[in-house]
Amino acid sequence: MTQLAAAMHWRAHGPRRAIALSLAAAALALAGAAVAWIAAARTAPAGGTVGDGRSGPAGMVWVPAGRFVMGNTSSKALPNEKPGHGVRVAGFWMDRTHVTNRQFEQFVRATGYVTTAERVPDWPSLQAQLPPGTPRPPAGAMVPGALVFAGTSQPVSLADYMRWWRYMPGASWRHPQGPQSDLRGKEDHPVVQVSYEDAQAYARWAGKRLPTEAEWEYAARGGLDQQRFAWGHLLEPEGRPMARTWSAQPQVFPVASAKVMPGTAPVASYAPNGYGLYDMAGNAWQWVADWYRYDAFARQARKGDVANPRGPGESFDPEGLRADAPKRVIRGGSFLCSEEYCEGYRVSARQGQDPYSASANVGFRLVLDAQDWRY
């Protein structure tokens, strides 16, 4: 084809071809955008959507992405809750309730897993929690067991928690109050007497993970901004209990009768929060992924708004037996919390716990990233 013929051919057909190509490219772009929009719509349901195994993981609730003020801006906040600071989190799925005894039993049956409370205590792990130079206990004292609430017969000073806690040989998730207790009638209660290590083992089996502290607090707030509780500002609006706390007991904390000891309630016994999550306050404390630092929020706030924080790289607790003892964060409070002691059911309340320890008032729930759910 001569140059002139080529030029004439382009004049006749080039513009139409260019237009066709442009239209095709535009159509492909629109199709791609539509696919992306559909995918985004499918991976980002409305906040509070409950998965049914098809449109989302069964038994989990969608917590939408957003920004919130983490911590507490109130003058009544404890030092480890200060200051309030901006945090952004991506959306994620969260278990609607604590992991229950029924669910944990399925895990144990499937894997043969033995919890830390059912093993002989590991001296190096225990030693890390004690003042330097503490001698090793005799072998006869190193027996499997866990902490149980024993209560007191009369009011006592609240300065020493060992007045109402006891290390009970034989206590475990199967026997939460000691070897004479069991799980009959408690299949749908939160599993307790599980350590951070136990929660991580369950999470690996379930294909999920523990929430970060930021994810947990964001979810617990349920869309409310700087309220004291997961449901609002009043502990018992119109006199209605909103969580399993010490208020269910007839006597002042920690007075209790051996015949009627306080304990957990079935999950979802109280109204859910704004995202449809149950027991984000009270019933049982919940392990989260982060190391516990007393000053974590102050350090984080200096960075300005942060996105999806994963917490500090190590522990620090000047209020503990030793400041450098490894601890993980627990959140949410339990059936032992009261206005007189701990108020752990406040949405900003936080504590550190030995990751290998197990106690009668600590359990967990899990989360799942959006990309890890296959539609």
C-alpha cells in the first residue's frame, strides 16, 4: 500500500476504529468498575450484618470500617486509658458472642489439645511474672490448676486481690470452679480458665484470630462516641441490668456464700450493642492480641491518627510485681466487676494478664478479616 493509499485508508477507517476502540475500552472500564463495586459490596456488608455461612461467616457480625476516639477523654479515666486519641480501623467480622464451652469442647475433641491449666506449670513462664530472685517452688506445689474466685465471708480491704482468689489444683475449662465443678447446664456459657496461649490455639484451628485492642474497643463501642458503656452512659438505664456484673449479687464485693458463688451467664443473655455484639461488657474478660503497656495509649497518641494499630512490641506495667513481666491485654470486664471494684465493664477499661495464666473470669472471642472470608 502506497503512502497516499495508507493515508486515505486511515481517513476512511481510522477514526471509526479509534472510536470503536475507545468505546470498547470504556465498556471494559465500566465492566471492571461494576465488578469491583459488586466485590466491594459483597465484602463490605452493612454494619451489624450477621453471617449465615453464605453471605458471611456463620455466627459472626460485620463491624464496618471507621474512625473513633480510642481510650477515654473523661476526667474520671484511669491513667492507662488516657488520652483519648484518633484511630482508624478496617472492617472485619467478629464473633457475635464469646467462644462457648460447647464450641471449645468441639475443638478439644477434634485436636486433643491440652490447655495450660491442665499441664504442670512451666517454671520459666511463672518466674517471668515474679520478682527477681524468687525461689522455685517445690515440685509438689507445681501441679496443674488455675485461679478460682473464693470470695470472703465479710467485707475486706480491696487492696489485696489474693484475699478472694485461690489457686485451685484441678481447676480447668472443664472444671471452672475446681475439680468438684463441671459444665453440666453451662454448654452455652463463655469458656473460661483458658490462657492467651489456649485462645491462640483455638484461633488457629478455627481459621480466625484474636482482635487487636483497637478492633475490640471499636467494636465494643458499637458506633457510640465516648460513652462509658457499650450501650450508653448509664450503667443500668431505667434500672435495667445490661450486663452480667457483680450487681447480680446480694452482697458487697467480694462477700460471697460458698453455696451460691457468682459465675458466668449464658452468652447473649443481655441486649446486644449497636453492632449486634453480645456481652462486650461483663460476663467474662476477653483476651485480645496486643501486649499490655500501661502507657500504650500515651505512646500511640503521639503519632496522631493511626490506622489499624497492632499495639506495642513489648509489655510494661509499673503496677505489677515486676514492670517487665510479659502480659497481654484483656478487655470487657466480668461477672466480678462492680462500681466498688475495677469497673472493668466500662468500654475503655483495660488490664494486663499473664499470657499463660487461666482464671474463672477470662474467656475470648475471635475476628476474621474480610479477605479471609470466601464468598
